[in-house]
Amino acid sequence: MSEAGKVVSWVVYRMTIHGKQAGVNAVCEQGEWDALELSRPGYHTLLQSGIANEGEAERIARDGQGGVDAAATRRAR
């Protein structure tokens, strides 16, 4: 299948950052998340998967949806 016809699913996850109580939300493609999980199972926290496009995933990560308190995320930065 060509790159143009490739269906991509996006995920939002909370990155674990050493020394920080609250992690930072991040976005990646499902395949990248799968690779992260294979390399370090359970290290980062999956918040939401199956997101249809990157823009929606970015909005969810930025707004703190998916089980994350947005104010806590901002304080951790």
C-alpha cells in the first residue's frame, strides 16, 4: 500500500520523566507506541488510542483529556 493510502492511528500517552511527579502528555503513531511498549513495557502510560488523526490527538494531549488533569500537567512543566 502506498504512503498516501496508509491508514494511521494515533495515541496519546503520558511520558514518564525521571524526578517529576507528573509526566507530560505526548502523541505518536500506534506503531511507535507499540515499539515503546516492546522496549520498556509499562514505563509510559497509555491514555487513549485509536485516534483517527494527529490533530485530534494533539488536542486531546494539550487539553489534558484521556485521564490527565490539565492543570497538573501544566504545573509539571
